[in-house]
Amino acid sequence: MLMRCVVKPSAETAAQIDLLKHLLIESLPSFTDSKYSIKVKGDIIEVEAQNLVEVAETISRFSGVAYVALAERVNPEFDEVLQAIVRMGKKGIFEKERFMVKVETTQNLNFEPKDLESLATSILIGEVSDRGAKPDEKKPDKVVYTLVTKEDAYIFTHRYLGSCGLPCGSLGECIIVVEPTVRSLVNAWLTQRAGFDAKYIIISQPQPSSKLLYHSFEVFTLLRRCMPKKIVQVFYVDAANRYRTGDGSYSWFEFTATLALKAAKETNVKAVSLPLILGGSATNVVERACRESVTMFSPASFLTNDEMLCYARMIGLHSKLQIDLNECRLSMLDASGRTLSSLEDAARDAWKDVVRLEVVKGLLDAHEIVDSLS
């Protein structure tokens, strides 16, 4: 049977399914060379492609998606769906596996999902019992899923779970501060998942370390994988050699936040997201954002370290990153070495040297970016 990629939007995205379709059409060429076609069919999106696995894995990373599955498509009539479930179960349930049948519908149909589940399970018991396979709804090894819509039914045994949330752009644009930390990765990902179209700002750290810079772009690369935009903008500020740390006028966090607010003002963006740690200089930053009439987000602020690490693994982080940057006091110097005591002056001076990047490649090599900037 011909398999298709079926995309189930999140509950929040149901009313914006056409926006999600547009984003998929726009973004997929940045992530895959596979030819594909996309169409909205009622409450779901169906994709046909040469490389369905690559396409499914790519789409599952985007916000606004509940899950993606490689499925067999059949007519939504009870008997035909039943036969397809049994056929899929006989093929996919292995020796001594515990299994269950799960039926989901998007429309009011002329049968109850539970009736279909019960009958399909009864038939499968007879078909796979000689393998030692048994039904188990609590801890199944294999689930035969069925998604029934008004037009079609889709049967599958594996789902690529999405992050749900809202599709990119639903809440407008947001400047996202990217740092080489777990908090930064999780904070930015949660902001994107909320439906923002991200513009990223990366600032070289007070310690002139290429390793820290690499990790910042590693974080960005993971975020890029989850951003369904053909072109993503990155603002890079190389100011590592113009800091003086110690008993400075302001904290590193205050400086990066002020620079992010500067970026928002220069690009007419009304929201900023940064990895805020409650306490310390957080009050100063929040007050500054209010004065600038910019909405500030920091969704990772209330997460524990263990919760952030769970999110980071889900996003795809495999290397070790520190949870947070070490807070330090600093002063910034202008090109002549003169100390800039004012935060506004420091941000304005740093922004003069901003490098604006337009990233088109979906899976960007962090090494390649660092080399181009060094």
C-alpha cells in the first residue's frame, strides 16, 4: 500500500491549519531535497513525498504539530477501516508483544471509536495469539493507531510526537537572546512553541573563548531545526574583546538585555525573550523593558534544573552545556578603550558592529558559522 505522511495539528492550531500548511510549503525545501506535495484535508494535513521518513521527522519538530505519522490511507467506512487495522496489526505486532488498538476521530461518524477498537482487538487476538502476543491497554509494546476523518482513515503503528503549541508567526515577531546554556535553549524553544517568529541575537561572551561561541551557535542550530521559516535572521555582536570584568557598572545580564531591547527597537519588534534568572538584576531589566514598551518573555524562569534538562533532551541536545552563565559585573569599552558607564551608550556602541546573517540552510553547521565570523 502507498504510505502517506499525515500531520495532526495541535488543538491550538486547528483554527490556523492553513498557516501551518503555508509554513510547511515554505520551509521544507530548507530541510530536504525530497519532492513532495501538501494539502489540507479537513482537520489534518496530508503530505506525499519521496522520503517520507525525513519529511515526517522534519515536520514533527515544528510548533503547532501534535504528531506526524507514516500511515496507510483507506476509506473511512467501518468495515474497510477494520480490515486495515487487522492487516496493519498482523504485519506490525511481533512475538510476545503487548498491543492495543487506539482509534481517534475528527468528525462525528456513524460508529463509535470504542466499538471499532473492541472488534479490531478481538480479531487481532485470534490472528497473533500464536506469536504469544496479548492485548494490554496499560503498558503496550505496540499500538495500532487509527485516525478517522470525514474523507479518509489513516492507520499506523508509529507517531513522531510534535511539540504542540502554535505555528510560527501566530503571535508576531520576537527577538530571542541565544547563549551557550541549557536555560537559553529551553527558553528560546518554549518561546518559539508559543507561536513567535524568531529573530536571534548572539553576543560573544566576556571570556574570549571560541568554545563558548561554538556552543552559542550549537544552541542556535537546534533552534533552527524547529523554526519553519525559509530565511531566519541572526544578529551577531562580537564584543568579547571590549569588556572589562570585575567591579563594573552593570551586570552581564543587564547588558545583553539592553542590547536585545536595542535590537528590538532597531527592527521594530515588540517582544524580547531572554534566559532570565529571577532575582539579582531581573527587576532592572523588567523595568527597562516596560520603559521601552517592549513585552518581555522568559518562560524557562520557573523551571527547575531537572525540568530544563528534560526539555533539552527532547529538543535534541546531546552535548553538555552549563545550566546558566556565571553572573559577572562588567564595563564596556569603546573602540578607543574608553569606559562606557551608561548601559544605553554601551548597547548603542556594540550595535554599531552588529553582523546581520540570513540563514537559509535548515540544518546549519555551527563550525561553518564560527569560522566565517572569526
